[in-house]
Amino acid sequence: MRKWSPLIAVCLGTFLLLVDVLIVVVALPAISDDFRTDYTDLQWVIDGYALSLAALVLGAGSLADRFGRRRIYLIGIGVFALSSLLCALAPNEQALIAARILQGIGGAAMFACTAALLNFTYQGHDRGVAFGIWGAVNGAAAAAGPLAGGLLTEHLGWRWVFLVNLPVCLVAVWFTIRGVSESRAPRGGRLDLPGTISFTVAAAAVTYGLIRAGEAGWTDGVALAAFAAGLAALALFLVAEARSDHPMLDLALFRRTPFTVLIVAAFLTQAAAFGYLPFSTVWLQQVLGNGPVDAGLYGALPMAAASLVVGAGAGRVLQRIAPRWTVGIGLLLIAAGNLLQATIGADSTGTVLVPGLIVAGLGVGSVLPTNASALLAEVPRERSGMAGGALNTFRQLGLALGVAVFGTVFTDRVADGHGTPAAFADGLNATLRIASATALAAGILVLVLLRKRPAAPVASPDLEEVQPSARR
């Protein structure tokens, strides 16, 4: 049991922070009724968490490399637990949104360390098993968020969506202290403050622009201004990293084609596999009249279950196959699963989604663990926190882009059809076809460009990894 304590600690934290991306989707109507506010005013309950999570993961990964991944992970769990309590006690929507932003900060600190902790803890066959299970948890958590939110909201009330995090955080802390060793890059030097600030501004501005564009349209002035600010900050970030002796993101990593391809694949996977789920939930509840639990059962559970079965059951086997095939074919399965779902009619029931969600879940279970382990195999071990932060940043930006783009398509189709059941079906079908095309393009990209299995990188000469042999 002690051998797998680090895996349990990492999986618990990963499940919490990813579930909380979408867990409040089905709870928003109840929150709106409780606070007596408009449903659209609460959109930032979702978006505030996603924004702070996406903007800060890379900076947190850099801090973890320098000050200790175990330490940053524990701090992240503490912040996440405190903010979850504040969410549950929030007296109004403003306090809830502020607490959700704080929750995203804690989630970023946790997320930046997850892959790196596994990379340094496990080797050989155990590494394949660990990444397989962790990848399955990634897929299952993102898909199971609406289901968990539905169960808690319907039977206990929306505040339990956040209160349930507290005991899980305590268990995660116990397993982390018991089984996870500290690791860091001891010669990492000073904190890259210009890089940290410029990237945080860039990620926050671009994410806000995506969210705003999804709400107000892609020609909205505020959205365009946010994109402009994000591009300017990104340019400053690239200049700062090129000139820094201790960059938070070593741009030389992108000279390796496999690293770049895997980052792009992670970005597109999140958009294609999860970006449409909020709109499936809207269709299931508003059009079909399903309750929160039934909406989660039809719209999330099949994908979550399939992903978990593949990752947990075949994780070690998948790690032995070249990432070109596991990631590429997995993306093609996601494309096929999305296309299978895009057959909704005005008189369809929730069961129409189930076969496609199962196929997409098989793809998710194949892509997520092997994408992460292959990416980490492309970098020196002391850069694991940096690479893990970059990977998870692009994942969250991909989800934000998917929700924004699909949201624009979905709402436009519904409005054009005057909100009829046929219009909702048409809107959801359109989003699913775009998601399918996205996954197909990503799969072809991987199969064409990821020609060989990543070779073990040579450690950077100016860095030395310190990792005590005894777990604390």
C-alpha cells in the first residue's frame, strides 16, 4: 500500500481540481434561485475558476521546481480546502465568485505538480501503471463533474458541491505526507519574476477574451482588447524567457518536434473531448426535463467509466506502445465518438448520447496518460515541473477555447431556431461536429509528425536533482 501512496495522493488531488471545473454546471440553477440572481450573472462561478487555474499553472510549476514539488502540492491542497469552505459559506454571488478564483489558485499549485511527482516516484512497469491510472482519473474527473454535481445538488443542496472537497483534501494531505518524497531543482536560481508576471497576464487575458467572446461574440470590443493585451503580454514573455538565465519555461524545449506536437495534442484534446459537455447538460435539463442526476448519468458517466476502464486496465500496456499510435488513434476515437453523438433529433432522449460517449471515453483513456508520460520523457527530469505546468496550462486553455467556440455556435443555433427543441438539437449537433473535426485534425497531426518514440533526454548540465530516497 505504501508503494502506491504517492499515486493515491496525486490522483485524489487531480480528481478534486478537475471535477471542480464543471461540477457546478448542474448546480447553477439552484445557486441562482438561492441568491435570487440571474443565471447568466453566475457564469463567472465557472469561468473565474477556469481562468485562475489556466493562468497560474505554469508559474506554479516553476515555483515547484525551485522550492519543492511536494511542498507546493501541499500548499495547493491547503488553499483549495480553505477556498472550498469559503465557497460553501458564501452569502452572495460576489463572495462565491471570489472564493472560486481563490480555489483556482490552489488548483493551479496542485495541477502543476501532479505529473512531475509521478515522474520522479515511479520507474519501469510501475510508471506505466501509475500514468495509466492517473490519466484515467483525468478523463473520468472532467467527465464526472456534472454527475457529481447533480447527485450532491439534488440530494444535499448545492453547498455540498464544495463541502465534499474538505474530507478528500484531508485524505490527500495524509497520503502526501506519508508517501511522497520531496524533489526540486536545487540550482534553479532566482524566481523568474518577469516571465511569471507576463505569462500570467497573457494567459489570463487570452482566457478572459475567450470567455467574453463566447458570451458577447467574437467581434466584441472588450474581447478583442483582451486578445490584444494577451498577445502583447505573450510577446513580452517570449522576450523575457529568451533573455533569462533561469526561465520559467525553457523555450528550447519547443525545438523538439515531439514536445511541441504533444503540447498541441493536449490542447486540442481538452477542447474536443470536454468543451461541449456543458451544452449537453443544458439540452438534457432544459429541453428533456431531466434532473441533475439524470443529466449526469446520460451526459457524463459513460465517458468517465470508459476512460477509467482503459486507463486503469490497460495503462501499463499502452505505455509500451509508441505514443504516435496511442495518442493518434485515441484522438481518432474521440472524433468518432463525437460524431456518433451528433445524431440528435427534436424527439431524441438522453440515450442517444451514450454510444458516442463510450467511444470517446475509450479515446480519452488512451490519450491522456500516454500524452503526459511521453511529454515528460522529452525533457530532462529536473524540468518535470516546468513541463508538467506547460502541459496542464495548455490543457486548461484548450478547455476554455472549446467552451467559448462551442458556446458561440450553440447559442447562435438556438437563437436562430427561436429556442425550440429542434433548435437545441441542431445547436448541439453543430458543436459535436466541430469537436469531432478538431479531434480528427489533432489525430492526423500526431500520426504524421510524431514519427518515433521519444528518446530519453540528457539532463541539463547546470541543474542537479535532489530527491531523498526515504519518503517522508
